[in-house]
Amino acid sequence: MVMQDNSLWSRRGFLGMGVGVLGAAGLAACGGDSESPSTVQPEVPKELLDAAASVKGSSMGMLSQKLYSTAANAALDSSIKKFADATGTKIENSLVQADAGDVVAKIDAEVKGGVARDLAFMTDSRFIAQFHALGDLEDVTDTVEALTAKYGEPCAEAKNFCVFDGKWYAIPYHFIGIGSFLRKDWMQDKGIAPKDVYTWEEVRDLSLAISDPGKRRFGWGMTVNRSGDGNGLIEALINSYGGAIASNDGTKVTFDSPETVQAVTFLGDIYTNPKYRPMLPPGVASWTDTSNNENWLAGILGYTRNSFSVYADSKTKKNPVYANTHVFSDCIGPATDKSLLLGQSQGFVVFKGAKNAALAKLLAQYLVSAPALVGVAKEAPGLAMPAWEKVWDADPFFTGGDPAFPMLRTMSQQPLPLETKNGLAFPQKASAGQQAVVGAYVLTDMMQQVVQGTAPAQAVTAAHAKMVQIFAQQGLPQ
């Protein structure tokens, strides 16, 4: 299937009335080597069909945050097509690449220009606060309350990132597993037994111990180059040392602290100290977001941390790396006794001025359900898991489809906040300033300075000053 791509959007034609047999086959072909997800057609519940009767014959536009697995994207298309066919509506679904950098500005311009899609799903901890601060989102509390009555509580972290002033501005869609991955066969070769909890220092030393450049084994599979993975590594490590971009209420930049400097010093040493050179894969300094996935799947990395996309890919494509993967939560630091890993979730948002908000909300209620989600989850195991308590128990795949799933369910439902020894509480209040700082790659640019020889304390101070400017631009003057 040929896709037109104008940098940000990949347009995918109309799903629903008029898509025809060829359209469905074309969408299935996007899935590549997987069994066609369009052969599984989940039923649309009668209550949603009844509610959609008043919008029969209408149309809407949707944006889908691009999943790493093309087969998962095709499975989502299949569920949307089923809903559109069953309700007699037209739904145009388009892909958005969330790591394009300017995604918020582009969508905001569409909303302000009155040409935005009706519905989209975006990662809650990365985008929702920014869209809310811009006034781009409709209140969807009514839909969340209806889903809570039907499916129990949504995942814990969503209650922080999707709620503002007591109202929901995003509908939890699916939980995104995030984890850390080690090659247990390489560890076995060195007589090292896997554990469930590691400090950052232990994983650094373990990565060096299992490295063997002559065998193309490189232990440390993480970059600090501009990328979502680079951002995630740096912020997680700083948080575990007791540092943070902002105060717990999300309003004040608190970055320049002894704890942050200590964390940045530790991380910078990995990329500059000759001692650790054997564990750094070739080209790691210029990696982008897919690089650690590709190198992990190629079998040359000993450790990486990522969303479960990399794990999902190894499983669905029967890569031998899958059987040799030890999964654990994030590392702990000097300020933590347990991992601060929250996971994330995709949240459905209805954009301000949506022309068909009623249909958009009904589609969202369908897509969170087990019949609609399971096809996506099977193509992206661990990456697209239930966001709702009772959906976890609604299909045997979610409870028993993989040994890693119980860890992800625990993560999604754990009591929050998670606190550090020095009073930080995660998740912190959703902050447009913090999300904009991460989106502007202030953290990765700071680490690049350190790698090039800038003293960590100096680099941290300079990054803090940039953050102050960005917070002010987001309406949070310091």
C-alpha cells in the first residue's frame, strides 16, 4: 500500500463506508509478516450501536500516534473499520510521528485554524499538559466516568497526566509498558545470575563485564543523543538521584541541584571514561530513537531500556533475542529504594471545536475494550496493554500472553505517588513547562556538552537557565 507522507502526517484513506475489499486488504498488507489482523473482526457492543444511531452517515477524522509495529497499526485500522462499518459512519485515520519535534505546534495550529481531526491519541505524560495549556482540548469527564462504571479504575499514572482542575481532558486508551532488558545468556556466560532490582552502578558494571567487542557484544545500549530514549534515560537517572526538572507542583524549575550534578557526572563518565569504551556500541553517539531497538534485535547489545516495542518485536518476529531477555523495572539510585518507573498510557483527546465529538467519544469507548484492543496488543505485546482494570481480565491474552505481563499490570495499578528520600514525588503534577523542556531536547543537549568536555556542574547550570526561559514561554514565569 502506497502511503503519502508529508513529513508529519501519513494519511491513510477512509475507513468504513466505501473502503471496499481492496481497501481492507491493502490495510492488512501494512502488517507485513504477521497474520492479517483484519481477519479478526471484534463485535461492536449493542449499547454503542444504539448510541451511534443518531450519527449514522456522519464522518470524522482521527490521528493515531504511530506504533513501532506496522502490524499493530494495521490491527488498529481493522478495529476502526469494524466500528465504522457497524455504525454506518466514515472514519479517516492518519498516523502521526510523535517524535517529529514540532508535533504540538502543528496540531495546535490545526485546532486554532478549525481544521483539526476530531479525535487523537497521544502519550499522556509527554503531550496532554501542553495541549491543555494551549486550550486545545475538550472536557471528556463524562466519557471517563462512563468507562469507569463499566471497566473499573483506569491506570494509576493517567489520573495524574490527564486530569486538570478535577476534570478529565484525555480518555485512557492503552497502557504502554516500559522496562529494562538484559541479555541473560551473556550473563550466564560470565557466571552472573539475573536479579529483579539493580542500581545504576550495578547495571553499568554488569554492562562492562558482559561486553566483548571481538564477539560484537556491547553491553551499554543507550544513547544520550537527541531522542525520546535519550531523554527518558537522562531524566530517569536524575530523578533516581533525587534531582528533577521541576518542583512537585510542576511550576518551578529546580534542576540545578547537587543531586542533578551527581547524576550527570555519573552518566557523563560512561561516555568519556576510556574504561567503559569496550561496552559502547559503534555509533552510539549519533543514535536516534530506533537505533537501540535495531541494535538490540540484531543481538549486539547487552542492556537497554525502552518501551516494550523492542520486546514486542523480538517476540512477534520470533527473534532468538526474545528467549534470552531478562526483563526488570528501572534501576534505582541513591535517592530511591524502588524503581520510579510509572509506565505511560496513550490517551484519547477530543480537540476543541471537534465537528463530530459525539462519534469521537463513542469510537474511543469501543477502542479501549478488550475485543478492539487485543488485536493491537498481540502485534505489540507489552506495548499496548489495557488501561482499564476490568479489561485486563476480559481476554486471556492480557493475563497469560507473556511472562512479562504481570509486571506491567502491577506497574499500571501501583499506588502513586512514588517518593524519593529527599521529598520528590512521582508522578509530579503534569506540567506544560516540564513537557516542553523534554520536547526541546534540553537534557540531551546538556549531555552532549558534557561528553564534549564541559564540566557537569556548568552544563547543568546552563540547562537550568534554558528551562527557566521555556517555562516562561509556557506561562510559568520563574
